Amino acid sequence: MSEWTKLYDAVLNGDADTARSVTDEALAAGTDPQTLVNDYMIPAMDEVGRRFEANDFFVPELLIAARAMKGALGKIRPLLTASGVKPKGRVVLGTVKGDLHDIGKNLVAAMLEGGGFEVIDLGVDVSAEKFIEAIRDESADIVAMSALLTTTMPSMKNTIEALNEAGVRGNVKIMIGGAPITREYAEEIGADSYGDSAATAVGIARKLVAS
Ligand code: B1M
């Protein structure tokens, strides 16, 4: 980390104005948007999490850091998104019921769009019913679920069970991801695939539509 450390600092300190202006400056200087996300913004959020665990930061600090991260991501997201290509598939994406974390999900959305997928983003706290409705309405190829809390991981299992009961499970492939999610958990609950990062999500989605 060196040149754009001020972006790291701005996200860590929840300074949204500086996060946006430094992002503009870095992009104007020709810095790769992925570098800004991977080398500065995500490490800053990881440090926010560490400080939260150590009781140095509390929920307000999490919130303002997230707002700064989102402001900077707003500048970057359009650059990750390809245009004018025929969609490789339709992905219904959401953070599962009970979970309000959306920064990782938004990154996954941007990467999938950049990888040529059409993304229907259902937002956060998405119930099984809402996923089922979207699968039917949007003729989705893939359902992508994100969870950041160990306590909301079971919402993924519940959603897959509900898809089975509603008779739509066979129509879609299911990928899951988020910090507490593992390949073993994906296998255990009957998901088709697991992604450990927004970057790998694209390759996984491509494999899923090809299979
Ligand atoms: Co919360 N939070 N939070 N939080 N928060 C965590 C997750 C936590 C680990 C912090 C900590 O204690 N160290 C902890 C969870 C502990 C646990 O479950 N074991 C925690 C907690 C406890 C809570 C609350 C319960 C706090 C409270 O109220 N007492 C509460 C819960 C609210 C709720 O959801 N019901 C809460 C609230 C919040 C805020 C709202 C304040 C805010 C979120 C704002 C927002 O998202 N709009 C927040 C934040 C910011 C965090 C941390 C600090 C940062 C999360 C983040 O954005 N990371 C987080 C600590 C941490 O992660 N270091 C923490 C950056 C993001 C890019 O990473 O989301 O992992 P991530 O996404 C990655 C990959 O996981 C992957 O791709 C992304 C990029 O590569 N990925 C996928 C994600 N989804 C994927 C899907 C895929 C594939 C890949 O396929 C479908």
C-alpha cells in the first residue's frame, strides 16, 4: 500500500467526501479501479472490522465507514460494468433474510455485470418468497445469495428449501458467498457453487450457465 493510502484512511475514518475525491483523483491518474478496491478499500473495511471486534469501533463507525466505501464504490462501479454485450445469463442476487450487509454483494453485482451478466439486485434482507418471485418473474438462470453474519447463514439453507418446495429449484443454479461462507457449507445446504470473492464470482457464474 502506498500511493493511495489516503483512500484507505478516508474509508477507515468514514470520510465520504475525501473517499470520493481521492477515488476521482486516482482514476484520473490512470489507476486500475480493481487496485483501488482490492488494495485500499477492502483492507480498510477489514481494519474497521478488527477495530469493531476490539471494541475500539462501534456501530456508528461501521456505518460511516460503509457510507464512505459506498461513495467511492459509486465512482468505480460504472467502470467495472461492461456495456453493449449480449447478456451471458440472468442472475437474481440478494443479501439473505436478516442480513443488512450489502457492500460485498454490490461488488459481486458490479463484477457480474462487468462479466456480461444481467443482474437483478433484490437488495438486502431478502426473503425466500422474494427470491422465488424474482426467479419466476425474471426467468433467472442463477440465484446468488450473500451473507455476512454467521446468524444469517441458515437463511441460505431455508431459501434453498423454499425453492425446492416451490418447485423452482430445478430451474436455476445457486451460488453463495460472503465472509463466513465455506465450500463445505455450500455443499451441505445443496448450493451448486461457492465464491470467496467478487472477482471469482464471475468465473463461477460462467461455469454454472455452461453446465
Ligand atoms: Co457488520 N458485522 N454488523 N455491519 N460488519 C461484520 C460482518 C463482522 C464480521 C464485524 C466483526 O465483528 N468483526 C460481524 C459479524 C460477526 C459474525 O457474524 N460472526 C458484524 C456484526 C456483528 C454486525 C451487527 C450484528 C452489529 C450490531 O448491530 N451489533 C450488525 C448486523 C446488522 C444486520 O445485518 N442485521 C452489523 C451491522 C453493520 C453495518 C450496517 C453497520 C455495516 C454494513 C453496512 C452495509 O453493508 N451497507 C457493517 C459493516 C460495514 C461490517 C464490516 C466492518 C465490513 C463488511 C464489509 O463491507 N466488508 C464487517 C467486518 C469485516 O467484514 N471485516 C462486519 C467489505 C466487503 C467487500 O467484504 O462483504 O466479505 P464482504 O464481501 C466480499 C466476499 O465475502 C465476497 O465478495 C466480496 C468482495 O470480494 N462475497 C461474495 C460477498 N458476497 C458474495 C456472494 C457471492 C460470492 C462472493 O456469490 C453469491
